[in-house]
Amino acid sequence: MNSEPMKILRIDAAKEHDVLAEDVVVNDVTLFESGTELSIDRIRILESLGVESVVVLDRDKKLVPSVEEAHANIDARFSYADSNPIMHMVKYWVKDIVREMGEARG
């Protein structure tokens, strides 16, 4: 089960770039899987097939990790980097970018 915040939208309220939180199934056929980003064409297809609503990730409540959590994740992903000078530099560049983004969002 998805742990991210979700909301049910009428299909006419769905917007381009909304991300499905659940599969969309019509007549036992999965049209779009969870994680699919909606496009205008995909919304039109759903409307034409009579789909009345979809469950999407709630963009307003999307969980954003703290800078500290993001840095811990980067450290884990780049755990091998200390033995490679170039990757070590990349690791710290990525951490700087995350820190700057955190400062920008307040």
C-alpha cells in the first residue's frame, strides 16, 4: 500500500502531471498503473471510457525529506565514493545542491 498522501479526483478535475496513486482498471483491464503521470491525452482516454474518478498523489501534501534526511540518503547511496576521488567530489556537489534547495524553500 502506498504511504504517500493521496486524494480522489473527479476525472474532470484531474490535471496534466498528476500522478496516479492506484491502478486504473476498466472491465478487468489495467489501463494505467500506479505511478503513471497523467497527460492530457491520458485524461481524455479515461473520460472517453467513462472513468469518473482517479486516485492521485496529493501534490499539496507530498512528503519532502529534510536536508538532513536527504544528506543521509546521499551518504548511503555514495557509500563507495570515498575510495574514488571523482565520486567523492560528486557526492559533495550533490549534497551542496540539496542544501541550497533546502535553504531556498525555507
